[in-house]
Amino acid sequence: MVVGAIDASLTSRGLVRNRDNIEIAFDRTKSHSPFLQNNESSHMSFHCSFSVISGQAPNAPSFCILNGRASREQKNWLDTLEDISQFNKEQYLVEHAAPEKNIVIRAGAGTGKTHTMISRIGFICYTQNVPLQKMADRIVMITFTNEAADQMEEKLKTYFRNCYLITSKSDYLQMISRIDHMQISTIHSYAKNLIAQLGASFGYGIDLGITSSEFYRRKKTSDLLDAYIHQKELEYGKSYTDRLGMPIYAIREGILDFISKLHNKSVNIGAIESQDFGFLLDGDTHIELHELFASVIPAVEREYFKELLENNKIHLSAMMSILNRFINDPDSESRIVELKKDKCAQQFMFVDEFQDTDDSQIESLLKIAQILDYRLFLVGDIKQCIYRFRGAKEKAFDQLKIDENPEKWLEFSLQRNYRTDKYLLDIFDLSFASWGARDDELLSYEVGKDKLIGTRDFNGKYLANKSRFFRRLPIANEELRIPILVEEIRRLQKRIQYEENQGVKLSSKEKSIAILVRENWQADMVRTECARLGISVHTNTGGDLYMSQPALDMLTLVNALVHFDEADYLYNLVTSNFFNLDIPKSNLYEIRMKIRTGGWRAKTDENEQVNYLINFMNLMLANTVDKNNKWEYIVASLRTQPILQAIRKVYGTLEPWKHFSDDPWKQHYYQLNVDLLFEQVINACNVDRLTINTLQEHLYNSMVSQVSIDSRIPATDETDVAIQCITVHKSKGLEYGHVIMPFCSASINYIKKSQLHISTTKYKDRYRIGYSMSVGDFGESVQNHFYDEIIEKSEKAREEARILYVAMTRSIRSFSWVEMEGKQNLSWQNLIETEV
């Protein structure tokens, strides 16, 4: 009755509810979603929750709690309501906690942390007693990825849009317009913003540029390495290079790898010294190589830093270490204080995925919060800490030192899961609890406290046969791995089809099938082998933007615009996705031969090849929307328009995605990544001074240096059954109807000797750089005394358990895994409890 009355009221105002949102429906043909069944005892929509309590329900009094100010008796009743209904007391208390407190939330997988953060922001805006549009300047939100920042921004807009539709208060519309100006960004973007404002005293200008290219660092490494070796050869003779035990090119790659891994841990490499590398283990004879690393690595970073500073640029990888240096400078505090616009106003900082921040990032955020008097709202889950290679540690929350200042903090734990089937969660709990109970405590997991409490029932009807939703797929040998995976995919497709035929309404997420793997090569293998067996699988193996077809096509276009009168470049363009013309290259050779057989010709006469190609291009341009367009006009536009605007026009005219594929999904993929390429150029280059030549240089260097940027993947249509294969790291924060893990038999505590492994610890404010690597044809090991292999193996096994936790909790309806029979090693397949 209550929901019916609310629906009727919304309908009378031309509104409908759509799950958590309100939508306009003036024609009144839209129906409210989800449809309320007669036998339902609870209902949730647009931040409202209703429950009907029957049976042995206590005789609860009627009471109202305004803005979270509840009496002791009312809080007791909230406990009772949580036990007998869908009411989530912990979430309610988080959202309505006192604004003057710092808050830390340990939020398990699928427990609605984003919903809670949005609601918390809404509550703060409502209770601060200032115009809403001013609140946008007082809230900072730090996320782990750009996608998460974009999602948070959109959800905030939707939240305030809902508020406006329900209340008709114009303040909410003004707040929506201010959200674009709110600081919602990754920690690196936030760092750039601070450095740009603080950096003048450190030598940076206002128009600070960010680069992610490794081309110039690589060049600087080569120059300094050559100079170092040349000096050593003068001192010790030509035999010096033989004693290094590695080819020079391998040493250069090792230095770059070393620098990259140190930056991942936010280490200020320019500040480290040779002694911070310690000394080699007893008996290790590679002293010359160790000394080379200890000397050249800091030197490269110092020299590269100076070069970037002269050009008013910062490398993306060094962002956090530079910010940390600025913040810890004694003279910086007064400048940071000046960044606060309203000195008397309370400010708030929200940090998502707190467990993924490293020590340096946490130190910087806490220092900023202290100086600018931010109230912190930190959300994370140690069980989902899977970025150890980026410096994240299980002890992130310990750095807050809550025990030392308990009066300043409120701690909460969210356990109610709104994603995964509750029966599947009960099975998962058996695995998670067993990992936590081991002597080596593979997972930080307390029975009861960390158990995810399910709220959704998808598999209650299958309890007689749990293998319908929790399925072990045994194989006897490696050749059977992909065939059994394909068989499982087809079984799940039949289940989805059956449920839809029975009238079950499934969202695109609930219908999706995710194949989760550990390594990129596994994803590529799944895609290739499944295609051979008739199953189309989408993959995004990460860091692939500059290897993608959109990037290759963009460089082809830019090369042709730079060399607009050279046949080879124009031929590459006309045969690319821009023109897609099938012109045999032999035609150009025939033209060249005709020119040469006619006797001596001036060089200008060889433009015949160019004119031949331009003629074809102009014919095609004449058939586009802009019928007066010609190649000559496009080239000329580079002198009269901003470069990116001119190139954007080429894309709009020729629409290369239509030649790339007939598949709408692939066309959308192409368009998304063209947009991403433009974003990368804008972020990396000074757009006001951008020329076609500097754009060419940027694209070329990004490809040669293999800059790692993830391409974008289109969302799937509601009617599609999407099959996607990605790494577990890429799946974090996402959810899928059905999860399959085909590779679970590898040892989780094995450290590959062929790779460089880095560890960092701090002692008396100095870093201790530990490392282990193999050199030479026989894989000899080089290891210094700061690196402890036993500890590294233990930490790796613990991280792999957390990665498996993340993988399993991505599932909504079912979970399956392939298990190689006879494997007794410490592996994922042997961690998954099967006795259910």
C-alpha cells in the first residue's frame, strides 16, 4: 500500500521510479521498476527502504530520527529492525555520522560503498547550512582510476537530479552544475593540481605539463650508461664490460625496469644514494653490476628531472614522489594553507579504495588533510588489496594511527552484500574462513566480522543441485582446458536463455559471462582458442591503447599530413580505415616506370604518383557530407585552425570506424579509443603550442616506448549476453552474472627468477632498496641483502589469495573454475573449498 501510494504520487507528477533513480515520464506510459510483487516483504528504491514485518515481530513504537540524531532506545530498535528486515543499520549510521568526525569504513565486496559515499555527500551538503553550490568547493574526492572518477561524478549528478525531481528545489540544479567543478579525480590528477599551485617556488610554471612517454628517459639512460661504462673502461680496461655479466642493452632495460618499479612505489629516486642499495649477499661476484645500478639509477632520475623541469613538465610516474617532497618541505605549509578559499569553512576529503594507496600517498594525503583541516572519509577493504606491485600494503589502515587519536575517528564495517547470490556467498565464506584460519593466514579474515551477508536470492531454486551455480570443472591434461571452458560457456548461455524464457528479467550485468585470468597471455589465448571453437570472446589485456588500430590509424593520418606530398605516406593513408581504398601498390610502380622510361625528368615531375593518389582521395571526399572538401583544403586547414580541431574534422568527415568493422560493438570500440587518444594528447602536450610535427613525435614516441594506457571497452547492450575475458586486476570494481576461472593450477608462492623483483622499506627516513634479478645465459642470481626471498614468497602467496577473493566476489549468480587433477601445490584450485 505504501509503495503503491508513492508510485501513484510520482505518476501524478509525471515521474516514475527506476530502481535507485527517478525518471521523467510525462506521457505516463512508463511503468515503475522493479515491479512490486504481492508477496514481497521488502522494497528498496531511490534511497528509500520499506519492509513489512510479520510473524514474531516485536511491537515496535512509531518513531522518527532526524538527520541521524537517535536516542539510545531508538538505536536499540534499529538493531532489532536490522535483524528482522532489510534495514542496514551500519550503512545508515555511516551516512548520518557527525560531520566533524573522521570516518574509516572497511567495506567488503559488493556492500554498496559507492552508494554510501554518495549518500554521505548528500547528507553533508544538506546539514552544512550553506548554499549547495558552495559545497562543491569544499569537497575533494580521490579515486583509484579515471573510470571510477567519471562514475562517481555521474552518480553524484544523478543523486542530486533525483533530489530535484522529488522536491523541485532549484538548489539541487545549481549543485548539479557545480559538480563538474568539484575536485573528483585520481590521486595523480589531484597531485598535479596541487603541484601546479605550489610549484612556482620549486621552479614550475602555471601551465604545467604531464608526460607519460618513456622515450626521453630511455635516451637519458643510454647516454649516462654509456658515459659511466666509458669512464670505467678508462680506469679498468676494455675487460670491464665482460665483468658486468650482462649485455649493455639488457643493462639499459634493467635500469628502466628498476626505475619503473621504484616509481610504482612512489619512491623519490632522485633522493636515493648508492648506500641505499646496500651490498650484495656473501659470495656474489657481480659487484661491478651492483655498483653500476646504485650509481646510474639515481643519476638518470636526477638528470631527467632537471630536463623536465626546464620544460615545465612532470613525468606521470614521478608525480606522487614530487608531491611528497613538496609537502614535506618546511616552507610549503604556509602556501598550502593559502589554497583554502574559505578559512572558516569545514572541508571534506573522500578517498575510495584506500587499501590501494601506498605509504607515500597516505603520508601526503594525511599531511594535506591536517594542514587544510579536511575531515576524512576513507573507504577500503584489506581483503581486496591487490596492487602490491604499485606499493599498496595490507597495513594501509595502520598508518592512520587511530588508536593514538580515537576521539577524532569513527570506524564502521559494511557486510551486507547487494551483488552476489546469498547461497553462493555462504559457500565462498567456507573458502575465505579457511584461508584466514591457516597458520600462514593467507587472508586477513575474521569469521563473522568479515562474512558477507547476502541480500539477493538467485539460486534458492537450485539448492538440490549446487553445481548449477558453484561448479568445479576437472580436467586430466592441458589440452582439455579450453574445450571444457567452451562447454561451460554454452551451459551458462542455456541457463540464461532458460531463465529469460521463464519470464525472469535479467539486466545486462546479470547476463554477462566473465572469464577471469591472471595474465594477459592467458586472455589472448582464451580469445584465440575460443574463436576457433565458435565462441566470440572480447578481451582487454590492458596497456594496449598505443598498439590498437585506432592509434595506428591516427599516426598514419598524422604522417600523411606531415608528408602531404610524398607518395609512400599518402598510399598508407588511402589504404587505411580512413579511405579504405583497394589500390595495388603495383600501380605506383607502373607510374614510376613510365616516368623513368620517358627519359630524364625533373624531380617535380614525380609528383604524378602523389596526384594519382590525391585524385582518389578527393573523389571519396566529394561523396561525404562536406562535398567541397579536398585533401589540399585539409592540409591548408592546419595553418588556420587548431591542430586537434582540424584532425577531429577529418574523423567526422571520413568516419574510419565504419571501415574498421561492420560490427556496431567494434565500431563503438574504435570511436571510444579515438576519443581516448585525443584526451591523452591534450593531457600530455601543450595544446596552445601543438603543431602537426609535435603531435607526430608524441604518437611515435608513445608507440616506440610502449606507453601503457588501457583501451576503452564499450558497454554491452541490455539484450546481449556479453562474454568477456580480462585479468582479475581489470575486473576489480566490476560485477558479472557468471564468473569462470580457467587457469587455477599455478603455484601462488613461486617467484620467477627471470624477473626483476624490488622491495622497499624505510629506516631512519631513508629507503632501503632490495632487489633480486637473474643475469647471463645461465640465469645466475644477483641479490642484495635488503631483499628477503622468504618474506617475498609469503607476501606473494597472500596477495594471490586476495586476488582470488576479488575474482570470486565479482560473480552475481554463479562461479565456476577449471581444476587440473593431481596438482597438490599451493594454488588457487586448492584454496577453493569444494566440500559444501
